[in-house]
Amino acid sequence: MRTPIYDFVTEYAASDTVRLHMPGHKGQPVLGCETADITEISGADALYEASGIIAESEANATALFGTGRTFYSTEGSSQCVRAMLELARRWWQEKNGTDWKTERPVVVAARNAHKAFLYAAILLDFDIVWLWPEEKNASLCSCVVTAETLEKVLTEKGDAVVAVYLTSPNYLGGMADISALAEVCHQHNTLLLVDNAHGAYLHFLENSLHPMDLGADLCCDSAHKTLPVLTGGAYLHISKTAPRQLQDWGKGALELFGSTSPSYLILQSLDLCNRYLAEGYKERLAKVCGQLETVKKYLAAAGWQVEETDPLRITVKLLCGLTGTEIAGQLRNHQIECEYADEDYLVLMATPENSVRDFDRLLETLGKQKLQCDVTNEPKKIPLAVRAEQIMSVRKAYFSSGEVLPVEQAQGRICRMPTATCPPAIPIVVPGERIDAVAVKCFQYYGIDFVEVVKE
Ligand SMILES: Cc1ncc(COP(=O)(O)O)c(C=O)c1O
């Protein structure tokens, strides 16, 4: 597979050209990567008006993922989430022929949404109808939604629905039933948008579990999370069966939220990743998935509760005694760094770039743990998901004057800012909601001491 962006930059870097253009380092190797960091010079194409090397590279990505169109983002899934919602808003407006100002658009969303979704609500001014977790003792990170519930909500909300928005895989690796939920969306002539930030690799499994192959209309992947792409590199996918206009509007929607100086280092890594995916990745992925299955079996045999997750993740639920944070600390002492830990969970993410030695070291460390647990079926510490009352729109709350209060004093007040720890960056209470006693407990659980509320 050709890698046109990388080839162009490599040739340019070797050409001894006098760089009378941005970036300021002029290709001088202070850090070591400057020679390959260029701007939109002649021949380098332009991300938001791509017709040359970037267009060719994006076409490669489109073919690899089998989508209608796949566009690059150099600003992560965060940019793509906003772009997806703008695309859905524009399609909804076109479809209904309604005036944007006279009818409040509604996005139906599973509650475990990343804060980028809330920022989109602030910027685009849509209302949110939350789909609350249907499972018992749900973590903030998970939110199982059934087709029956979605059907009921879509029937109730009718034409006001702009789109349905799901996060899958979630931070703990839980996967939504995309096929069933997509069917419901399409019966209601509604778009399904999926935040697949954690699942770019899913398309390359023997049986794809990628949302685009299961019926999603729009989807974002943080390529940098599970593929060998520099941080910031992401894809916005538009399905072949989605309304054709979405493909035409995709670049404009991304540009609305993007910098006019996209990183060519990130673009090159997305470009090179195409060849990486085309040449033997499926086999390497299958191999590491097999290795991880074995690791999970060993961990389960050693007494750890290993959750059902997407294949490249190991999520351990701590039911007793030790906390996830303590285990993460112990792993750190053995120079093993986890992706995420809280009181109840430990999350580890692997890729084919991890070696067998990495997994051996993990097993050596976790295998040595003495699990003196009083195992019960119910997690003990996890706070119940907050179901706060929405007092005003997300946008109205955000643009109100605010004051910062210690969380203990915030009960009864209206939240102004999406309040979350990062990771997992899932707001506990969203702007416009009243902070109740459960929310205060949840803030404390996640170590949040202060919260910004709307000034009374
Ligand atoms: C579920 C989810 N969605 C979206 C994002 C944002 O992705 P990015 O960091 O690529 O902008 C993240 C980041 O961690 C995430 O976990």
C-alpha cells in the first residue's frame, strides 16, 4: 500500500529545502522529530480541502475499514464526536425542514458519554434525553441499554430526535448490542452515532465487532488508543448506507471544531498505519487476542474476577479487600502501568505491540497477590449511577455565571460544568442538572473536591 503523506514528508525532509514557512523549528532537530513536522506547503495537500496526498491516504483508510468515507482527525475522537453531532444536527434539519430555532432538537444518549459529548451539546445547543443504565449497580463507565427501552424512547420523542448516541466499547470494555440498537434507530429513521474511541481495531477481528460493520451510521475511533498511531490521530467514519449528504458534509463538520494547523506528524502516523493494517495486522491481532484469553484464564484461576470485555482489554473487578487503585500501585512498583484504576476496577489495555514477556511480567506480579477476600456478589464501594434532575439546558447552564463550591456544599445546586475525573472523563453530573446526595457521594468516590455550580 502506498503511504503518500509519509513519502512526501520524507522526501521533503531529505531535500535540503530552505524552510521559510511554519513551524518555527524549521526542521532543526532540537527534539528529534522536527524534520518530519511540516505545514501545508505546496504538494502537502490540506486536511480540510484534501484533494492530493491526504485524500489518497484517507481513501486507503476508507478501503481498509470498508466504510462509505473515513476521514482523518488530528485532534482525537473529541473532534470527531463534535463533528458527528454537527452532521446529525444538519441532517435532522434537512430531513425535517424545521427551523433550528423553533424546535428543540433532542439527542438520545446513553449516560456513560465522554465529556466531549457534553461540549458538543454546549456548542450545538441540543437537548439530551438520557438512556440510564438498566443493569444493577452500574459503574459510571457502563450503561447497558436494551432495544426495547430505545424503542420506547424513540416512539415517545418522535421527530425531535436528531440521533441516538452510544459509547461502545466503554472504558471498562463493555460492548453495546449495536446491531439490535441500530435496527431500532433505522426503523425510526434516526441516525445511530457510536463513540468507538476504544475500538478502532475491532474491524480487523476475524468476525468484525466494529460498530460500522454492525449498523452504525457514524462512528469515531481514537486510532491512537489501540493502533500504532500518534496521540491525537483518529478516524471519523461515515457508513455506506447513511444519507449521502453526510459524506459531503464530513470535512466541513470536522473543520468547524479543528485547528487550521493539523499536525503532519499525526497525519503521517495515520498514513503509515494504513500499511500496518494492510500487511499482516489481522494475524497479529488474532495472535494477541489468543494470548490475552490465556492471560485472563490464568488471572481467573488465581482468584481475580475478570470481566467480559472487548478482546484487547483486561478488566478486573475488585469485590473485596484490595482496591483497583491499590493494585495499580503494586503493579507500578513492578514497572507495570495500567490504563485505569478506581476503587472497584483495574483496566489494562494491550495491543499486538505488547510482547509475551509483558504478559509474563503481569502474571508474575498479579499471580503473587494474596487474595484474602470475603467475596460477595455485590460490589461494596461503587456508588449507584446518578439520575439527576435536569433543571435547564446544558448550554444555558454552561453560559450562566458560576461559583466553585466544595462538593459537600453543592447539594441542591445546579451544576454549571461537566464534572468528571480524567480518565474516564464521564461527567457525574452534567450542566443544568441539580446535584443530589447520590451525586455528592459519587464526586467523593472519584476524589472530586470542588464543583462549579450556577450562581443563584
Ligand atoms: C469513550 C471516549 N470517548 C472519547 C474520548 C476522546 O478521545 P480522544 O482522546 O481521542 O480525543 C475518550 C478519551 O479517552 C474516551 O475514553
